[in-house]
Amino acid sequence: MSEQYDVIVLGSGPGGYVSAIRCAQLGLKTAIVERELLGGICLNWGCIPTKALLRSGEMFHQMKHAKDYGLAAENITADLDAVVKRSRGVASQLNKGVTHLMKKNKIAVHMGTGKLVAPGKLEVVGEKGTETLEAKHIIIATGARARDLPKAKADGERIWTYRHAMTPKEMPSKLLVIGSGAIGIEFASFYNDMGADVTVVEMLNRIVPVEDADVSTFLEKALTKQGMKIMTSANIGTIEAAKSGVKVAIKDKGGKEETTEFSHVIVAIGIVPNVENIGLEDLGIEPDKRFHIKVDGYGRTNVKGVWAIGDCVEGPWLAHKASHEGVTAAEAIAKEMGNKDVHPHPLDRNNIPGCTYCHPQIASVGMTEAKAKEAGFEVKVGNFPFIGNGKAIALGEPEGFIKTVFDAKTGELLGAHMIGAEVTELIQGYVVGKTLETTEAELMNTVFPHPTLSEMMHESTLAAYGRALHI
């Protein structure tokens, strides 16, 4: 006999497991289906373990510059195996944490591969053989995987995806990173800090192309200063992998093609949603032109009772966006099932922050200056440099800036863009402000503590209106 639930969640990443927890909190009998590890890619192979790697790289970088702080540190070396072991330990600890949360919230866990076989029915093939689960609502949270280069698929030896780069068999001596989005730039930063000779190739005319143009320009200068080679408006030609290395033909922005040999290549050119072989076609669930599942602002698909969240739907493809979508879907389901105490709101993609943990860090929310102008806004823009902030100078981190974009007519905060030390922690102040529909007046009248990096958020707002105090 089939096991009966109110909600089944297919996939246990940051969207899936959070959604399952919220469903359980709302009194819904909930199950989660996972084919590999609880916590999904983000916790086990993405966000968390990469931050552990990057922290080691950052520490190594700082140790090599101990003299700048009046300290002495000699014969500094890095043990890549130990760095990776620490990263995997962090992931393992958090995986156990999710397992505990499932038990705490009385969520049934079915380990195996799930497939929709009919409305409200999910077949799971796994550790218990073949099971059929039934539920009034099913949430698809199957995530995504790295996109391969058609001309050179990742082999785990010389050509890597993020997953191979996280558990390397050896330290790259000369590394090529193809793609300069968050994943590519983070691994480029890590391996550069660890001592590799790193080249980054980006097809578009600037690195981190989704960020504000001023951030892209600053980051390219910073990474070049750190020893990286950055090639924009460049194209990859032939790739030939051998036991000793990889020969790659690269055409630069001037049209000149040159073949260079690298020890390893990381391919970071985007993601592909995991929507194959899960029964979508049989139920008539519609994908968009990029094969992501179409949903409304609450996660509903075009088939009643089937929902989708996270990386298998429209972007941005970020863990925190998936978690938020998971909560929204759970509350919308509870409301449909008669709960009058929940009041879900559709997702506002303009208020989703983005963070990149390279060195220096990048963080942003809302419109870039260019996007705001394209949307027809007359803008006021403020920019404040780290060099004008006492805390940044004391930390030995005087490189970076905070940029704010306001609607000149209403004072609405349209966007904020940062590059520098710890900006991934600072950005949430602006995210809260945008969610509360703040204007420049509230930000100007807010008292920021001294000495902190957050004072630059105040100064950037003041600068947009010609009132900056420390530049």
C-alpha cells in the first residue's frame, strides 16, 4: 500500500529541506526524497565547503603578508590535502545537522531516486527497493548541475567542474578557469591564493558580468594585481586533454588565437536544471526555453498540486533564494489546505542579494546603475571608498568601495553594490532597507556605529546627495 502524505518534497537542498521543515511546522504530514546526501549540492558540494576552502586560502594569503601587521611568519606552506579535509569535515557536520532537523520535525526521509508517475504519486527507487508515495502536493526541488563544454566534457583528471575542483587529486600548477561568474571567480581566487598560476577567460566584455560595471572594473584590477591573468571578450577554441596537461586554443579580444598548455582547466559556464527523468513530460508540466520549470510567484506549476522551487526554476540560482521559495511554497500549500493563519507573499526577485566570496568579496542587491537607467529611472548615485573608512584602514583592507543607486525623484533605494572586505556581511543592511521600501531619508537618519565598515553604507548614501563627510 502506498504511503500517504500531505506534502512530498523531491530533493533536499537548501530549498527542499527548508520547505519540508516549514511544511512540518504548519502541521502538514511531510516526506522528503533524496538520491544522494541530505542538504543537497549547496551544503555538501557547493556554498558551504567552498567557503571553507576560501577561508583557508584567505588565511594563507594573510599569513604571507604578516609583516604588514607587524608580525613575523616564516616558511609558510599550505597542505592542500589538509585544506580539503577540513572543507569536507565542515560539509559532513552540516549534513548531520540536516539529518537531525528532519528527525526533530518528524519528516519522513526516503533515500532514492524519485519520479512523478501520476498526479499526486511519486515512485522512489532506492534503499528500500521501489516505493510508491502519495501526497496532495509535491514540491520539485531537484536543483541543477554544472554545464559541460560540448567540446571538452569534464573528466575529473585534467578538466574539472566545481565538484572536482573541491576535492582535487593534486594542486594545479597552471590553471585555466573558463567563466567568470561567482563559481569561476571563487575557485580562481582560492587557487591563486594557494599558489597556482591562474588565467580566467570570459566570453563577455567584463568579468562578473551580472554585477555593476564599476565592480567588474575594480575586481579585474584587484585580481590582476594579485597575479592572475584576466582575458575578457575571449573565446575558447580547441581543448586537448592529455595525461600531462591540457592544450587550449584561446582567441583574445583582438582576434588573435594562441594555444597554451595548462595543468588543469575548471569549466564554470553555468548550470543545467535537473529536470530529466522525473516525470514532468508525462504530467504535462511546462519548461521555459532554458528547460527550467515554469512557476508563478508562489512556486505553482501549470499542473495542480505540483510545485517547483530553487535551481530547477527561474533564477537567480542562489541557495537563499531557493530557501525563501521553499517557505513561500510551503505556506501557499498550507493556505490552500485551509490554514487561515499564513499569508504568503510572492517572491520579489529585485530584493535577492548576491554574494561572491573571492578576494576582495563582492555583494549586491537590486538594479545596477546601467539597469536602472535602462528602466527609465533618473538616478542619483553615491560612491564611497574603503580608503575613507577608519575600520578598513585598521584592518589592513583599504581597497574597495560601496555604491548606492537611488531614484532621483522619489529617493527609493534601487540598488547597492559593494566590493571589499566582508561586504557579504554588510549587504543585508541594504536588503532589509529595500524590503522595507526605504528612501535615502531613512538611511541618512540612521545612526551607524563607529568604527565599523558599515559606516561606508551611510557615507555612500550621503555621497549620492552631495553630503559625504569623509571624502
